[in-house]
Amino acid sequence: MGTVTMPETKAPTESRRLIEMSWDPITRVVGSLGIHTKIDFERRAVAECYATSSIFRGYSIFMQGKDPRDAHFISSRICGICGDNHATCSVYAQNMAFGVRPPSMAEWIINLGEAAEYMFDHCLFQDNLVAVDFCERMVQETNPAVLHKANRTEAPHASAHGYRTIGDIMRALNPFSGELYREALQMSRLCREMFCLMEGRHVHPSTLYPGGVGTVPSIQVFTDYLTRLMKYVDYMKRMVPLHDDLFNFIYDAMPGYEQVGKRRILLACWGAWNDPAVCDYDYKRMADWGRAMYVTPGIIIDGRLVTNNLVDINLGIRILLGSSFYEDWTASPTFVSHDPLGNPVDRQHPWNQTTIPRPQSRDFKSRYSWVMSPRWYNKETGDYLAMDTGGGPLARLWSTALSGLVDFGYVKATGQGVEIRLPKTGLKPEMKLEWKIPPWSNTIERDRARSYFQAYAAAAALYFVEQAMKDVYAGRSRTFTEFEVPNDAIGCGFHESVRGVLSHHMVIRDGTIANYHPYPPTPWNASPRDIYGTPGPYEDAVQNSPLFEESSAETFKGIDIMRTVRSFDPCLPCGVHMYTGGGRLIEARHSPMFGVQG
């Protein structure tokens, strides 16, 4: 049983006049993400969508035979943006394999570094990349009637952010000239400085190790972090209301826009920020210390929290091939037959995966991507679910809200939402924000959640720095625990990279790495159709999505499609172009980021 996308009644594609359009590449991951569509301009909807990746990197192959203690240094190079997330997750996996528990100070320092990374990346992505799709210049090109309305619509929270109309907000988001665009660059720089205070350098940390960290804790270093953090807190008191005004206006200006990028609610979160009082990295107690995380892990199906147990989450992971350029590993050895609790581990689990690349030409009826198809097996129904991360923040907030476990003064999960308290700052009084579970998992709500999670990360960082300072004052400044590398062991790390779920699974044999598989959010979100024909989240969210762009096929930019893909935060989009195929009816358009005039 593998069909998990809700069936929809629609005309057969062969009876409709469809125009093929492709955007390839989109994302900044070596320009490897392509979106290929068939568009029905008469019905103003996307009929079909395929997500492709043209790059094979092979980290799971060349990690074999390496010293396990080098795993985080090597795996951090997987990404040039969230390399620290990989390093952190790898350290978590090593801690489990080595049986080591870092001192509490080390955990607070890692938590502070990762909080700074969330703030940095979300700030940069939201207002220097996503916001370009909502700025004055872009909206003028794609939806001039919407811009006309924006210029006449008062911003409800003008007193909080200082912009009188929605049009003023859109102008402030114009690339390079807009003041919000430039301010976001300055704030992201502050966050990088905060990160480097904790983890040495960005983006490949120099002070993270299994067993602890190399950062020297002091009141001075935490104060340096805090002074920058308070500026960011002040910034978020303006930006959350501002983004609410912008996104609510989009709904109002284009009735039905909630259907853009909407897909079945299948959200996955692996949890973030360990509590050193509970987390000992013992797999047998993983369910307990997973639930103690400051972002609660969870699997959400149709709006229902199915589990927040990291053991269940781990055992449910399946790596399917389907439309990807790989051979099955049925003839390869099984590394882990049972987990430390005695539960059977599936052959399609990352612990047992063998990566066997099979390069070939791209064929949308067969194989067309280097991305595999991770799925989560729902033992209640027998379905292999194409989970997505909601760009990271949507799944994190939704999972935390439903579990109702997080409550540390600055942040509280209520069951229906997440309350965030930002204390008084130099320029603004205390502010209370509340993210509420939305009725949809769609483009706008993925973007909205990003703003709220920026505030969540800032609030969490305030708590972490308070705890770190308490440890310093109490003389608990040790940052490392000695360990020995076992001859044979297994480990797994669960974390949240900026854009969603991140896991590292490691098998050690004869003192070296025998098998290693990192799974960041991109394989989950950008996966192609699996062996059951189920589309991946990008494909599913774009397919059947309505188009609101005020243009014909001849002048089509694809703004609603781009907003949907970027709402998942597919790393940092570096550019967009269209290309034509051969021998088919295709109308080619070139769409630079800012349009022809840009």
C-alpha cells in the first residue's frame, strides 16, 4: 500500500491542451533542483509536476572506512549553508555510538550556536529571497491589480512595524533598494557573529566534537552573544506583525490563494535542542530525551499527532528508490537487524542502506532524479508516506504545539498553538506572540511559520544563555567528557536543520565507519515519485495548484509555482531559468529573478 495523496477529480491530461514549462536550476545546492511542469492555461492550474536533481554527491560512499571521530568534520561539508546542522547531528550520532554524555555546558553552547543558525538562515531566506517574490517590483510584473490594491490597503500592524500600507511593505522588500531587504542583511550578519562566538566559524564549525565542545565559556562570551541577540529580539517584534500583514493581505487580495501549494497535512519533525538534564544519548532512553527537546519531534498525519517517540520515528524511516538513479541493495549485507531495544530494523532503513548509483538519461516515465524517496512507514495503515517538513518551521511549530510538552518561560506549547514571549528591549516593550495551528499546509503558511520560528529561536536562545551563565556562576564550566571509540557500534542522530528533518545513521565495524547515511530535508521534500507512484512533496504541492498570475502563456513568469517551491526553503535559490526541449510543443520563457526590467 503506497498511495497516500488524496485523489482529486480532474480531466485526463491527454484531453487537455498542456504547455510544458521548466525551471532548471532553482536552488543554490550546486544549482541542482529543477521543476518541470505541464500547465493548463485554460483552467489556470498546473496539471503535472516533476522535481529533479542533476547532481550526485556520494557522501554515504566515501564516508566508509573513515575514522568515526572525523564524521562531523566531513559531513559538515555536505552543505555550504547548514553545514553546522550536519556537524551537530553527526556529533549526536557519535555520542550515541561512543556511549558518551557531554557536560551540560557543552549542550548549552551547541544549543546557542544552533539557535543563532536558525535565526541567521531564516532571516536571510525570508527577507532576501522569499520576500523577493512578494516585493513591489515582482508583484508589479505578475499581479499589477494586487499591487494597486496593496497601495490602498492600510497595514493593520503599522504601529508595530512602521509601514502605513501593504504597498509600503512591498517597496521595502525590493532587492538592494528596499530598506527591509538591506536590514535583513545586517541582522543576518549579527546572527553569524553570534554563531561564531559559540561554534568557532560559520558554516563548518571548528569547536564541535563528540563528547563536548572546544569553546571556552565565560561571562564575556555569553554577554557578547546576548547583546547581539537583544537587537534581534527587537527586530522580530517588528517583523512578525509585518509578515502577518503581508501574508493576510495576499489571502484577501486573491481569494482562493490558500489552495496554492496546498497538500495533505503530512508533516515530520525530528526535534531540536537537547535538554542536558535529560539527554544521555542512550538509544534505550531515546523516547524520553527526545520528548524533552525544546522543539518536540513528531509525525503529523492529516493534522493528527501520530507519535512523538523518536524510537518509533526512527524505525519508521524507509528509503525507497522509485524514480531515482540508483540500484536496489537487496544483495548487499544487512548491517543492523535489530535496534538496541530488540526491535527489528527494516532492510530499507538507513542503517542498512547501500548506495549504488546508476547514471542514466532522464526519463519522466521512469527515472529522472538523483534524489531518493525517503518515506515514513505508517504501521497503522501500511502506507509509505511522503512526509514534508513545511520548510522546517511549519512542522516544528505544529509538532511542538500538538504535543504540548514545551514550557520554559519564553515559549509554551498549548495544544492549539505556540505562545512566544519576547521580553522588554531597548526600543520596544515586552511582546507576546502566538502561532496558531492553521487549517492548511500550504505556501503562505510555510512562509508565515518561518517568521514565528525566528521569534521562537530568539526566545529559546534567551533561555539557553541564561542557563549557560548559571553554569558559569556555579563553576560548572567543563565542556568535554572523555571517551573511547568502540570496535563495533551503531549510532543515530536526530536534529532539525534550518529547513527541516535531519538524521545521521552510522555503523562502526573494526573501529572504522562501515556504513553512514545522512538524510537532510531535501531528499524528503524534493523526492521524486516512489515505487508506488506517489509524488514527492514539491511535486505534490505544485501539481494541481491554481495559478493567480495575471498573464498569458506568452508572458508567464510562474510566480505562484516559484512561491510554492521556495516556501519549502530548498536551500538558497541562486537563479531561475527556463529551457526548451526538442520535438514537443513547448513555449519557452526566460524569467530572471526580478523580471525583464531587472
